[in-house]
Amino acid sequence: MSSERVNLLGLPRAQLETFVATRLGAKPFRARQLMKWMYRRGAADFSSMTDLKQEFRTQLGEIAEITVPQIVTEQVSKDGTRKWMLRMDEVQGIETVYIPEPDRGTLCISSQVGCAMDCSFCATAQQGFNRNLTAAEIVGQVWLAQRELTESQPAASEGRRSITNIVFMGMGEPLANYRNVLPAMQIFMDDLGYDLSRRRVTLSTSGLVPQIYKLAQECNVALAVSLHAPNDELRNDLVPINRKHPIAELLEACWHYIDKQNGRSITFEYVMLDGVNDKPEHARQLARLMQGHPAKLNLIPFNVFPGTHYRRSPAATILKFRDILNEYGVIATTRRTRGDDIEAACGQLAGRVTDRTVVRLGTRLSTVSRSAVEIQ
Ligand code: SAH
């Protein structure tokens, strides 16, 4: 019964306006009222929307719903980071992480159940890929986090917002789920949605080049790119999509994105793996790729997870790596590890995933129909 109803949570403003017009013969401002209830006030029940006519609310309830995933577990780290596991169906679960800092609150959301990119140093990759999240499931993560944070910190919620930034750095490759990620980002940036500026919504990608060009046409969020290696030989191993879109092609797309969006810069993520990609020569190669471009390097100390053979680079190695980049005039910062005691840190999100991919990128790339995993 409820599956026939439309979940309003995933509809950007224009689509919601069309929905109320065509299905209920209502004016566009009704859609705007609905958005305020859903996103500003966190309402999920039409009967609570008191400035909508009773008749409209009843009709709405017959054809629409506001449904969010169910929370299975919540864990709170000693540093205040919170991780929720959300139920996607009987078996599958995804994870969403909230990272509080003195001047902001970042919500790290997932875009897929699992991931097919098969990066060798990432826990999510080990789970395999099950399916894309819908736009409603993506937006639902923010809706839920906002509700939970408001309930646990009522005083803070009065003055300032608890979620000031949203990053697609949870489970999944967001550009492989482009058609659901785009409407979700529109809702994040809409002033009747979560009202975040474009700089406060970050999409992180392993490097799906055609979709970076597409994104440049249609959206202007901040872009982060998981580079992790300064040459193709090494990157082919760490980030297998590189075999299809090598570094030169990827960087060209990145510089195009910045030109087109009049953006400030791109953040390149670089996970520091002991003895693998952390040598001074790697730093120099990397600096040469970045020099003169609007780029920032974000060095991420590797986070271990069960079954990995990688180790984190020692702190002194990371510092030296950063210094070399700085000597070349390249801005580099080190990401502080958060929430690793509850396995909420970068690359530790595993959720619960039943792998449905026949072959994944890293294992047998030459025989894969790559488009099958790339655009869904
Ligand atoms: N698929 C997207 C977003 C998810 S990962 C992407 O690849 O960008 C978010 C960031 O965490 C990426 O830069 C990813 O490479 C990094 N990461 C993955 N595993 C990690 C690990 N074990 N330790 C530290 N960072 C990791």
C-alpha cells in the first residue's frame, strides 16, 4: 500500500511543485509550504502541518508519504563523533556519521549500499556492491541526523545549526549514482531545503571522469577527488577506476570543473599508506601534478580495518610528505582522524551489504563490462 505512495523527501522543489499541481491541482506555494515542514521543522506527518487545509492534508496522505530509513544502531565516539547504521531492507544496512567540531558540524553520508569501485585500502570495497540509494534515502540520512541531534542537544539547536556541512564521503561512489545524488544535492542547497551554500556540500569521487564533466554542467558543489597516488602505475593498483580514466584525464576534468564553476579549488584526498605511496619521491611527483593549479591536498592517515594488509604511515613520514608539498608551493593539510574507536573514520564504514556484483573493478577489470558499474 505505502509503496504506491510517492515519498516527498527526495523531490527537489521543481518536481514537488509539479507533483502538487498535477496530482492535487494545487498552487506552487503549497510545495514550498511542504518543504518548510519537512526540512526546517523536520515533520513527517501531514496531520501536523497546520497551515495546510485539512482537505489538502487528507488528499496528500492518500498519494504521498514522508518516509525515512529506520535507525538500527547508534554509536557515540569518545570524541563526540556519532555513527548511525540505517536499515535499508531485511539484510542491508548503510552508515551515516556526524562529526562535531567547534565551528561546524559535518554530516558524512552514503550514496550506495556498498561500493563497486574496489579500492584496495577501503573497508566499504570489501563488502562489495548491492544497490544505489534513492534520492529519498540520501536526503533521509540528513533528516534523521537532524532529528537525532535536535533531540539530544535541544539547547544547541535553538541558536545554531547542528549540521553546517554535508560530505558524500560515506559508503559508495556518488558519481556512480548520479541521478539520485543530484536531486539530493539540490535539496541540500535549496533555501527551503537545508539551505547550505555550495561550498558546504562536498561530493567526493574516486574519479568518474564523464560524470565530472556532467556535474560541471548541472551543479556547483565543492568537489573532492580521491587521488591517493601520483602516478598511474600505483593508482591502477589502489584505485582501479584509474585503469579506465588515468590521472592525466582525471586532472583535466578537475581543472575544467573549476573553470566552469568559478570555484575556489579542488581538494585531493591522499591516504597515507606506509611504504606504499608515502615516499619523498611520491610527494615530489604529486607536487608537480598540482603546481600552478587551484588544488589543495588533504593527507589522510590510513585507518585500519579487519583484514587489511596496509598500515598507516608514521606521523613523521606524513609531516615530511606535507613539508615537501609545501616547499613546492602546494597547500597540504593533514586530516585529523575522528571516530576511529567506533569505526566511523574514513574508509572504515562497512554497514551490512550483500554483494551483488558479478565482478568488481579491482579483481578482473579486463573482463568487466565497465559501464555496468559506472553509471547506474
Ligand atoms: N567513493 C568516494 C567517497 C567515499 S570515501 C571516493 O572515493 O571519494 C571517502 C574518502 O575516504 C576517500 O578519499 C577514500 O579514498 C578515503 N578512504 C577510504 N578508505 C580509507 C581508509 N581505510 N583510511 C583512510 N581513508 C580512506
